[in-house]
Amino acid sequence: MQTSLPPSFRATPQGEAADAILRKCVHCGLCTASCPTYRLLGDERDSPRGRIYLIKGMLETGAAHPTIRKHLDRCLLCRACETACPSGVEYSHLFEIGRQELEQRSARPLLDRWVRRAPRMTLPYPQRVRHLTRLTRIIRPLLPRKYRDNLPLAPPAIAHGWPQPRHRRTMLLLEGCVQPVLAPAINTAAARVFDRLGITLEPARGCCGALSYHLSAVDEARDFMRRNIDRWWPSLERGAEALVITASGCGAMLRDYGDLLAGDPHYAAKAARVSALARDPCQVLMQEDCTAIRAATDVRVPIAFHAPCTLQNALKLAGVTETLLQALGFNLVPVQDPHLCCGSAGTYSILQGPLSRRLLAEKVKHLEALRPALIATANIGCYQHLKQRARVPVKHWIELLDPGAAPTA
Ligand code: SF4
Ligand code: SF4
């Protein structure tokens, strides 16, 4: 694609990157069929190619029309288009450049700004999420059913705890922000599974910063990243082998720390090391002798696995968890259109409710088509979102490997 970006913008790092990405796109449209919003809405401006044109037009002319925001806001950033694109167009990178330019050139309406600010003020802080779930419990009975079912509740306390540190091999486990409150069993299960493999997982506190980043609060996101690096660095210096992340959305963010802090002379090297050490648990387990692992369920029961977009398209780990579970004997059923997003997508389910619910309905229909006994996934956002509609239990796959028994010596 030919470009004519203004020389002043073209000379900036963002301008240079945008120009290179735009030039790679040959407008073939092969990405459009994989785009969930194009499939739902049928409007070229809600397709990857259409959004690329909208961003290109804005960057070339400087005109930030509200229509551009409407179509960019509808993008899930699922990156299915990147996986489908034969020309290697880094859509998500271009999208972030375009979105930041748009935010600078045209302010959002006040109400819109507050609606987007509220999740940033609450969700990255576990204590605030805890207060929110208590409030939810009080107001829930007063609400109509359709709202009641969408409100998250904190689960009861879990019976089995984090194992005592006892192994020479250690890794850090990112606890996250929402997950320790809404689904604490996931990280505990990971710690117990790794314990059986001879690895002690040390809890690492902190919100990865993805929520702020994807709501265009880039400086705030970088502050989260720097705080996390300071917090985790002593353990990494003591020899922790990896940083394990059970939420693939946070894992994708950690993988980008190196790029996002590349311009910070104090943190660039440390951020690059954090990115290099970030691992989804499936990557670690694929490298280990898993004979000590025991299943928490009868492995013959049919399980539908929902692969989060961040696992497939950002971390490029499509099929790895499925291969691992099958090697451990689990019975995974085929799922139609596994590349399509469930509609969770960070705060998308809050900010784009109707579209998100349509995607959820289609995803659950496909996941439950072959009557699985449960649905397994790999990201807290998808986990919470699928639970709203699924008729069978939803679990993180690592929970399937933790029967809750005392760890073996
Ligand atoms: S992003 Fe890739 S697949 Fe989509 S139109 Fe451009 S070159 Fe084709
Ligand atoms: S990131 Fe997902 S929703 Fe956005 S354009 Fe690409 S495929 Fe469509």
C-alpha cells in the first residue's frame, strides 16, 4: 500500500513504524473472514482492512472524525487478523499507534472518558475488586435477572492452600489483580502442580498494566510495569528461572514489556529480561517430565477447550495446551471456529456490551455443541465471561491437574 504520511509524523518512531506496517498491507482482504466484528456487522469499516484504511486516512490527513473512533472502539484487538494475514501486517501495533494519535487529536466526550476511567480506577487493585464484589453481593438481589447474572461474585474460600517452598528450583507466578479475588483456585492449583514437578512457585504481586494500556492510558501502564519490575527483580536476581502467568492476557502483556520500555534507559534491559522469562504454564509443562501430575477429573469425560485470543494470536501458542492435555490423557472434543473471540477482550464486555454478548452466545453454542462435561480455558477474562452463559462448569485447565490432594514428596 502506498503511503503519504506527513514528513513530521513520518520522522517519529511511531510514524516510521506505522509507515512500514501500512506498506506491508496489499489490501487482499484475506484477514476479513477471521474478524469477529466483520462477521457480525458486515461493514468493511469493522474489518481489519477497513480499520487499516481508517487509521491511514487519519494519519495522512490529520482528520480525526468520530466515525473512526466508533469503528476502532469496536475492535476486540483479538489479533485473529494478524494470524490470518499472509503479508505479516502487524495490525495490533498499527492499531495502538492509530488509537494513541486519535486520543491526542480528538478528546472523547466527558461521559465516555469517565466510563473508561472507572475500570482503571478499580480493576487493577485486588483490594478494590474485593470491595466491589462485596457490594455486588448486597445489590445483586435488587437487580433484574439479566444484570444480576452478569455481576461477578467472589467464590468461597478455597480449601487447599499454597504449598510450602521446598524446592531448589523456583519460578515466580504472577498473581494478577482480578484473578486472586474472583478465581483464587487457579493460581493455587498452578503452585500445587508445579510443586509436584519439583518447582516452587513464589507469588509475584502486581497488575500487569494491560488494562491501562488498552484503555489508552499508556503512561499509567508503564508505571505499573516499572513497579512490577522493581518488585520482582530481587527474586529474578536470586535465580527464579521464569515468570509464570496463568492468565494469557497478562502473559501477552509481559511479553511486550521489553518493547514498551525500550526507550527507558533505567528499565529497558530489565524489561527485556522480564519479557524473555515470561511463560504460560503450558510452555513449562511441555518441557518437564509430567509423570508426577495427576488429573483432578476422570480424564475420559469430554472437555471443550476455549483457546483465548491472547494465547493463540499474541503468544502464538495455538494448539500447545491442547497437545499437552491430550498427552496427559484428557478427552478434548473438537470446537467449531476456535479462532473466534468469546467477546471478553479485557474491558470490551463492559464497553461494548451488545457485541460482546452476541460473540459470547455464539462461542458458548460452539463450545457446548458436543455436550462436554466442562469447558476449560487459559485466561481469567474468558473464564469469567464464559461462566455467565455456559451451562457446564468452566475451569482454568491447570485446575484439571490439581486433584486437591496433599502434594507428594
Ligand atoms: S492486513 Fe494482511 S490480510 Fe488484511 S488486507 Fe492487509 S495484507 Fe491482506
Ligand atoms: S483485532 Fe480482531 S476484531 Fe480487531 S480487526 Fe483484527 S480480527 Fe477484527
